[in-house]
Amino acid sequence: KAGVTQTPRYLIKTRGQQVTLSCSPISGHRSVSWYQQTPGQGLQFLFEYFSETQRNKGNFPGRFSGRQFSNSRSEMNVSTLELGDSALYLCASSDPGYGYTFGSGTRLTVV
Amino acid sequence: DQQVKQNSPSLSVQEGRISILNCDYTNSMFDYFLWYKKYPAEGPTFLISISSIKDKNEDGRFTVFLNKSAKHLSLHIVPSQPGDSAVYFCAARAYNNDMRFGAGTRLTVKP
């Protein structure tokens, strides 16, 4: 099976802009979760989608949003970017089992 | 709120010795615990897990111990190898599939 694919791998944006990140889960996986990784904060949970519905949400401002399509692909959007949004954004897909499979992430730099 | 805590941001051990990585959690609704390993520029990869009905799970050089009463788990690596040098994330999953991660511990195994 192909792994979890995240695009783009790297992104540089200016403060105030918006950005959309994409995640294609492993075929057959219906759950997609998004995480933000920053030094010292570890992996912070953003949200989880299951069958096109947001199932769980972390403690991030409304500028962070997401959606999932009928083919389970997911997108994450961040509007009005701030310098503090610079991070590695990781997507993980999971099956009814217990583990998550992560993509390689999108490195977002806000300048 | 940090429901999963890894209080040691870094750990350095000599090759051949034991590495012990610790993790504490606060939410008693967590019923499944996982350890992930992350190399630079890659997404985290699943390492080992343990269900809340067990207190130990072993897989080769890796053993995870769970102390439910103390809400504490640990990962033991014996013997440690230089290739084990990475960031290790502890994760805990609740019954509703909500998964939270610790901040990670950077393990360095010196030859």
C-alpha cells in the first residue's frame, strides 16, 4: 500500500496570507488526523476527520480549519497566518486498528 | 492542556546500555498507549504499544511498561544502539479515538 502523502513538503508564506495543506491517507483508511509539531511543544492535535465529518478537535483558534472529501483525502487551511504558525504539520491516517501512520509532513515557514 | 507529558526533553546513553524513556498522563479515559519514533525530516513511525489491560509488552529490544495507578508508562531499550538515536513520542488514545502526544524525548546513543 502507498503510504500517507502530504503535499507540499515545504512552503513559505507571508504573514496575513492563507495556506492549504493536503493529505492523502492510506487507501482504505477513513480517519485522518492533523498535528502541529513545534520544538518543545511536541505534537499538538489539531483535528480528526472520519468519513467527511470532523470527529475531534484540539485547542487551536478558528483560523485553523479542515475538511475531508469523499475519497478520504483531507485538506487543512490556515487563514491570516502568523509567525507562530511556522511548524511542521503532520497528517496521520488510521484504520480500525490501533496505530496511526504518519506522512512526512509539510514544513510551513511564515515570514 | 498537556494530558500527556514527557518531562525529559533529552536523554543521552552509551551504546549497549539501557535507555529508559518516561511518560505521564492525566486522563484516566486513555485506554491505549503507543510509542512513536521520529527521525529528522520524516513523520513519526509506530514503535510499540500497550493496552490498558496489560502492564508490560515486549518486542525485541523494546519493552513498554504501564503503571495505571501512577498513570505512568516507560519505554525500555536494551541494548541501546546508535541507530536508536531519534525523538521518541509517547501517545495515549481515549475510547473515542482521540489521541494525544507528549512533547517528545530526544534520545542520543553514543558509540
